[in-house]
Amino acid sequence: MPHGIPDYNLATVEREVPATEPPAWEVNDKLKVVGKRIKRTDALAKVTGTAVFTADVQLPGMLYGKMFRAGIPHAKIKSIDVSAAQNYPGVFAVHVLEEMIEGANPKSGEKSSRYPDIKYAGQPIAGLAAVSADVAEEAIRLIKVEYEALDFVVDLDEARKPGAPVVFATDVDQEASDGGEDIEQGLKSSGNVRGPSTRSFYGGPRGDLEKGFAEAELIIERTYRTQVQTHCPLETHGVVVDYNQGDVTVFASTQSTKNTRNDFAKAFGLPKSRVRVISEYTGGGFGAKHALGNFGVMAGHLSKISGRPVKLMLDRKEEHISAGNRPNSVQFMKLGAKKDGMLTALKQLSYGTAGVGLGAGVGRIAQAMYDCPNFKTGQYDVFTNAGPGAAFRAPGNVQGAFALEQLIDELAVELDMDPLALREKIDKSMIRKVERERGARRFGWTHKKAGSDKGPVKKGIGVAQAHWPRIVNLDSTVEVRVMRDGAVEVRSAVQDIGTGTKTVLAQVVAEELGLQTEDVTVLIGDTLFPIGPSSGGSIVTGAITPAARNAAYKMKQKLFELAAEKLETDAGNILLEAGTFALKNDAEKKISFKDLLRRMRVEQLTETASRSDDYGGFMVGTIGHGELGSVQFAEVSVDTETGFVQVERMVAAHSCGRPINIGQIESQINGGIIMGIAYALYEDRVIDKSTGHQLNPNIDQYKMPFSFEVPDIQIELIEDYGGRSSTDASGIGEPANIATAPAVANAIYNAIGVRIYDLPITPAKIIAALNNAKNKNDE
Amino acid sequence: MIEFILNNKHIQTNEPPGMPLLDFIRYTMDLTGTKSGCREGDCGACTVMEGSLNNNELKYKTIVSCLTPLGNVQGKHIVTVEGLNMNHLSPAQKAIVEQGGTQCGFCTPGFVVSLTSHSLTDDAGDPEKTRAALDGNICRCTGYKSIERAATALADSFSGRNGENTLEQLVATGHLPAYFNGIAERLKKIRKLAEPMKTNGILLAGGTDLLVQKSDEIAEGELTFLQDKKELKGIAVQDNICTIGAATTAAEISGSAELQAHFPALQSHFKLISSTPIRNMGTLGGNLVNASPIGDLSIFFLALDAELKLQDNKGKQRRISLKDFFLNYKKLALKSREIIESLRFRLPEKDEYFNFEKVSKRQHLDIASVNTAIHLHIENDFITKAALAAGGVSPVPFFLVKTSKFLTGQRLDEATLLQANEIMQDEISPISDIRGSEAYKRLLLRQLFFAHFLTIKPELFKLRNLLTK
């Protein structure tokens, strides 16, 4: 099968392939549907507003659920009085939560009091269901909770100090979600500080740090800070639950029908087979929607109590304060290098807070990206009285890249080297080598001295790289059906949160069956269908498309036999091309796909197949061939009068194995870049230290970009064949936004000659940094 | 009872007039194509088109349905994405499909409505203005590039068209469903509520601030809708005095040819104010009464030394200078049951210069960290008259009396500006908040103050000199 990068090192590699799986595809050039710019199959439903999201689900007799949330950030609950709410006209059910299933929890599982302690402002306590959203809103205000208020801490630095109010009195743990955040189990806490985590799936420390620094001719020590970013999917978290006496249907705005089902079954002690989760359209997720959540449990109880379906959608404020976020970080970095640029040692020490949750590490990018013989990391989680973090588009690595990629840029400055040339020297990744070359050509990269522009508005250029591992999930099964009228159907529980999963499934099956995308109907997002992976870790395309192709291939074999019967030959003599079965040596003897199906003896044929381990011995849980690298280039202009930054253009060079749908991949990259620019310049969750409440739980003061903030973006998409599966595809969602913020930060440095060490890079920080630099010069 | 047309359906409803239109659409009418994303007018997922008759002419614009009380749509035509669907895709829908302009799709109906509404304007063939019409819609997935391409493709489809872009033509070309042809006649039949001017309960104009601040009270309380009061609307110029009715929207102000003639940069100034749907809704009077210390229109008109005409519920009128209108943080020189009827100011003449500047973290749909406007009369390089206003640097929209006074009579040179800055810094009292620290706001106002002069007389000043001295 094809192996390598076209125009660079494309070759053929032999792989052992399971007998039930199809022979390898040739490179995309030779394919008809895969690797093309195919229109989304669900676009019609979306532009006409007929796509039904969870927020749009209306069931007969449906009630509206609402949560009562803690008004203070840290407390013990003395009493809860729900009687007035219970008696309010139009209220059908009231429920008080007995445990928190989000965030970290004590290992013992023992409860110190009747109600969960309040650990952040906005933590859910109780909820109710009423005939309308308005009535629910009115009734929720009648719930009375008596608190014993405790001291609280919301700031990362203050929470680390001895004597700070302690969020968790005992050691805690938390299962990682399918979003790919790193949570090392069993670590101890001291005060609010848990850890350090020193290991990852790449292993633990390597080499000898002291020796490495002793060998260094240059040592750079810097501290970088990143802020808390919230996911802000346009559709908030939410569910509609119809408990129906234990024969449950849950409509969920989720990234994982599978996990939502499993969580629900566990919370209510039901067999998984009695819980059906449906998620036909999900309005974005970005890592925050991997689980049922407290709100889902609440909706379940309210539906169970009332005997009616209950819809519970979070509002925008609840989404900000309780539905997950990208933890912040402070990263102490120490880098040793030789004068020629070769790294001798890299030490990373980080603290971050995911509020009452775990997963505030800064990823493995520092460990994995560069050739450095001596490496050690220590990553601490710090608890604060804030809503739990969640996996967020390349969790950890986005924070880690901001520090690492500026640090490398600083090394280049110290060595008076082109930062691109330095990376060329210390980065052994083949794919990034190609990405650097092609990206630099497209960008027109020529090294420019920092702060060299005249005039108040200065331009600057910057580059940064990303690393994201390929991960595979074997819970990826697809059923392919054909029907007598010619219909082809693809079924899987996998959901499409906007990334385009439906369309790539249609493409892969169409390619295998010699059809067009529109000939294939894709039904997904329902746990009645075969199990599918969660939409996290950029796993989906790499996991589910081989299953789809394998199932289609099995179906094709069946159809070949059928065609052989009709054409009076052996199955081996038949070709399927452009919707027609024909004899290999006599094209005149043929039967069309539709005609063949019409003559089936049965109404429907069904084939099912799953993802197998990667070909070539790359097992699940290990890192396969290659990786999902990327290199991004940014040009910015900085107004030194006002501190205003405009990202003028970006060039993004990416790879994701065999690309399946070029348009969708580009859209994911564009979206990742915007999210990265927003992370670099705008978005910042601000919690008031004196009250513990978020000051900007809205879209007015939590600044997401509009189209005006979007630069010119050019994409270099590189095909990278690895012979890993029957489609050899990989995801792209996460690699898309790792390199953006450091590329922008490096470009800002290049523009003004002053480096900004903490995110977001606001006009005020730029002005302050320029003034500081000026004052230093004056001294 | 409220009567209007929703898509192709005649509506008569007894739902409370303070009910958000969004809830009526989604819950009462079960039309779920219009999405709820933030309920504060900031995301655009709930954007709908509003058509209204003005002198028998039917005009459409976008509004956010979450901040539109039902009472404000009396006698109007409201169009959701369902009301745009035909048995083929409209060019706006098609452009989004073809260019891959959807990902998760939750924001998509809002974009379809914004694009379609823009198709009904005279700027339909202008790609840049078509993209600008999307300034109130957030997409979290696509990175906007595909949506920009869709906007460009849609605009291109209009270029080279002859004649006016009338509703009939748009129906004929498949941009709009056929029922649009009958809407004007149907709207004429809807009884106008010829209510006397009363000022009971909550007074509400565009609703863009009030529905965020007081949604509960509005949902249940008594309301007086001012937005469509004829006597409060319109822009008139007589003897070089411009009078603007308090219910005139920001979009109507920036779209006024008369004002554009006197303020060449008017449209680019107003682009910095909020977003298209909010400018279509928010009124001059509402912006002033909201009394935000950084209200863009307050700052704009303070520098023009505008005067307000107030009216109480007995019809008694009085005039007050805008400078005297803002007493303290959110405190106004407005008596109980008194409303702003109109604002008037003298239009700038020869040798007069006006400029508006604003800086915020994100460029659009943003509340400023600091904004400022200046109005200068310059003769022979001397400032003969100066009026400077600034927002975000005081508890009220601030007219800088001392700085203005100082500037008057000074030679237009760098020394004057540097001295003026010192007076200005003494005069203002910014506080640190989520929009910026005190020090940053001070610095920002200095830069914006200098920027005024660099814009007005670029040949006279070098920023370098101003900053290094």
C-alpha cells in the first residue's frame, strides 16, 4: 500500500491485512470520491433550518427543566427547602442532586454530609421540571438553601499558597474523558496542589537533566501564562430525557452517544440496552460534551419523577460557569542548548487549574516535538473554587505549545538564527519538515529582524509548530445496508458534532461501492446503531472510516456473488465501477448496481464491520506511524499607539493521513485557527476574586471573534500515507488550533521587539510591555 | 392583541407584549429553525427579518428576535428561515451549501437570514458590504472563510443587474418565496394601533438594552412601546440645524444621506458601533437614556453640543443640553414619566472638523474600553472652537469642559496637544474594570486624542513627536 508523502518519499509498503478487509486504495489522485471536495450531505437540512438539534426536540407532554445553582463559591449546605417550588402551579417534579458526577471526587467515595459540598459558584444543587421554561424559571427562585459559607479561592497563584482555603480535603481522582486530556491516576495532593504528573504515554523523564544543562552553552529560563478559555459551542449542553419507566430515550447534544448512554445506565442502575441515546445534530462541542453531566442526571430524575419527557438545556451563563473550560496554566520553562542550536536539556514545570476538576496539565508537546536527549516535566493540578475544566481541542497541548514555541523562538533570537532554520535543525519529524518547506514557500518566509518596521503600525511574522498523536478507537462499528430499491444505508452510533462525519462515511462507502456520495444515506448518532467512537482526540475519521469501508467491502463481496449468478460467471471475474457490475474481460456483459439490487431475493442485505488494530503492528494505545503535525505561519500588524493587534494572514501546513474531504478539512483548519487567534487575543474567562463569580458569563464580554477578526488564511494540506488502515485517514480537529497562538505571539514579538508572556495578548498588555521596554531603555 | 405576519401566516396573539419574539417563534409557533444562542443579542443565532411599511413602501432589515418584544412587531412582517424556504434552495442558501459554509449548523439559519436580508438592499451586489452584513453572526466552527466565500458568491450573483432590486424581482429570480409579493397589501390591512402618546409602565424603544437588563419585568409588566411612534422618528434639517427623533435607529442615522454629506466618515464610525441587527433596533433615545458611560451615540453627540427636547406625559416640553443630561453614573436629568422626544445640533460647516475614535479588544460588536469624539473649528491653524467628549473615563458619558476650553483659541501644534493632554488627564477619572485598567484607559484616551488630530490634520502632526515629548 502507499506509504509516504507524494512528491517527497512516496513508496509502497507491504502490510498484513485481515482477510475480511479490502486491499489498499491507491493515492487520492486515483480515487473518485475520496480525497475530493465533496459538499456536505447535511448542508441542506442546515441551511433550511430543518435540522433538529437537541434544543429543538419537542415531545408530547414535555416539561422544561431548570437547575438551582449555588450562589456562593464554597460552602456546606445546612438545609434545602424545595417545598414552595414543589407546590408552585405548573411544577411537576423537583429533585435534589445527591452527588456530583463532574470534576474530581474523593477516592473513598464517602460522603461527609447529606448534600454535596458547594465548591464553586454555580454548582448545581437541585432542579425542577415545569410546564414551561418561564414557570420553571419562576419556581426555581422559590428554592431556599441555607449555607455555611467557607473561605474560597479562585486564583491559581493564591490557591497554591500555604494556608489558602482548601477545595478538597482529601486526595481525589477523576476519570479522563474521551477528549484526550491527561489525568494521571492516584497522585497525592498537598493543599490544593496535586501531583506532579511526570509520565505520559510517551514514558517518563529521559536522560539526565543536570548533565544536559551542564553541557549547555546557553540557558534560557522563562515563565509563560495562559488563561482560561471556555468552549462556547453555539448550542449549549442539554438533553431531553424520556425516562418512560426505565425504557429510556435521551436526546443529547453530545460528542459521545456511547458515553451518554453508559453514564445514564450507570446513574440509574439500568442495563445499557434500556437506554437509547439520540444525537442527530449537535451544535458544536470542542471537547466539553463527552459525558452525561450533572444536568443529564438531573433531567433523568425529573423525567422519572414526573413520568413525562423533560428538556433541560443550559443557558449561556450556565454553559460558561459549569460546562467545562480549558484550564489556565503557569509554565516555568528552562532550556539548555548548544550554540549551533542543538538542545541539550528541557525542563518543564507547570501549574494549572481546572477548578474543581483534574486535567490542567500542559500536554506532551514539550516531551514529543523536539530532539532533546534530556527532558523532564512536572505538571501540577491546582484546585480552585471554579467550575470543572474539560477536554478542549487539543487539551494541554495548546497551553504547552504557547510556552514551548515561544521558548524556541527566543532561543532563535538569542542565537541570531532564523526560527524556521532552528526548527529544521532540532525537529526530526518528516511530516513537519515537509510542512515547514511547503508552508514557508506559500507564506514567502524570509527571516526578519524583530521590531524593524518604522512607524507606529508595525508588521511582524512568526512561525510555530504543533504535535498531536494519532489515536485509534476500536469501538468503531458500521453497518451497511442495501435495499431492493437501490438504497444504500450506513448506520453507526457515532455522532457528527459539525466536523463532517456523515459526509466522510458517505464518501468512503460510495468509493468502495462505485457510487456517488448522494447515493448513500448516512444514519448516525443513535445508540440503536452499532457502537461508534466519541468525537474527541481527533479520533473519529481515523477510527470509523475503516470500519465503514470494511463493511462496504463485505457488502461488495456479497453483491459480486449475486452479480456472478446473474452474469453467469465467477465472482472473481467481475468489476464494479461507476455503478455497474461488469465482466473484467467483457464490458458488454454487465448489470447496473440498481438492477442487481432490484433482483435480490430478499428485501435487504446487511453487513457489519469494525475497526481493527492498525496495520503494521501499531496497537491501540500506542502511537502509530507518523503523527498529526502542523506548522503555522502568521503575519500580524500591531498598532503601537493603541496596542491593537490585527492578524493579517496565516498559512497553515497540515497533514491528517489520507485526506477524505478536502473542503471539510480546510474548514476544520480555518475554525481551529480562529479559535487559536481568539485564544491568543480575545477570550478570557474572568472570575471576580472577591465574590467568586464569573464577570463575563456571556458573549458580550467573553469575546469570541466575528468574521471581521478573521485573517486571510491559506492552507497547505499534505497527503501522508502510512498504510495503517483500510482508509489510512486521520482526524484534523485538534492539530488545527495548537500552533496558532504561539505563531501569533511570535509574530507580535517580531513586530514590536517585545515579548508578551501571558495570554490573552490584549492591547493593554502590549502598551504596558512597550512602556516597560522603553523605561528600561531610558534607564 | 398583537397582530402581525409571521412568514406567510397571519398572526393574532394574546401572548404578553413583553414576550421575546424568539420565544413566540420557537415555543408558541414551534418554528425551531431560529436558534437561541445567548439571549442577549450577541450571537445572531436568532436573527430574523423584519419588514415594515414606511410611506407604503415595504422595507426589510435584520433584527435579533431574542431582544425584540412581541409588542414591537405589531403590524410588521417577521421572516424566519422557514419563511425563506422554497421548493428549491434560495441563492443565499445555495451559496452556503456550495461553499461549505456550515459545520455544526446551529448558527446557519441566522447567517441565511442575514444574507437574504442583505439581498434586499441596494448593496446586494457589493461583496464587501455583503460580508459586513454578517457582523452580528457568530460561527464557532468554520472560521468564517467558507461563509465569506458564500457571501462573495451571493454578491457576485447580483452584479451587473439592471434596475432596482425590488421584491417582485427577487421573487421572480427565486431569491424569495412568492408570498412576499402580497405582504405589503396584507400589512396595510392590519389595523394601526393609534394610541395616544402615553408613558405608562416601562418605556421601551428598540429594547436592545432593556431586554437584557430587565427581561423579567418586561415579560410581565405594563409596557409602552416607543419604537414606532411617528412623532419620535426621523431626521430633519432646517437652517443647518439637524433634528433627530429619539426613536430613530442607529442604522437610520448612519444611512442618512444628509448626515453622510456632513460627516463623510459617518458610516465607518457607525460600523464600530455594535452589529447590523443591533443598529437596526437600537434607538438614539434608548442609547442616551441607557446612560452607559461609554455609550457610543452619547459621546458622538456630546462633541456636537447637542440639545435634547424632553416631553412629559402631559405633553409639556422642555429643552436641555446633552452636557447637562448625564448627572452621575446611570443618573439622568430626566423627570419621572418624561421621555426624550428629539435631539438637535448644528451641522458642521466649512472649517469645522469632526472625528470619532474607539478602541476595544475585538473590533466589532464590542463595548469600547474608551471612545471619544471631537468637534473643532479651525481657522488659520488656530482652534477657534473645540468640543471634546470621551467615554469610559468617567461615571458618565463625559464632555471635557476644561480641555475643550483650553483648546479653544490655541494654535494647532504639538505643544498645544501635549498641554491639552495634561489637562485632559486631570479632568478624567477612569476606573479599573473588566474592560481595562485605569492606567490603560488613561493611556488609550491620550492616544485617541492624538489620533483625532492625526486624522483631521495629518500634515501637521507626527505621532513620534507627540509620544516622545
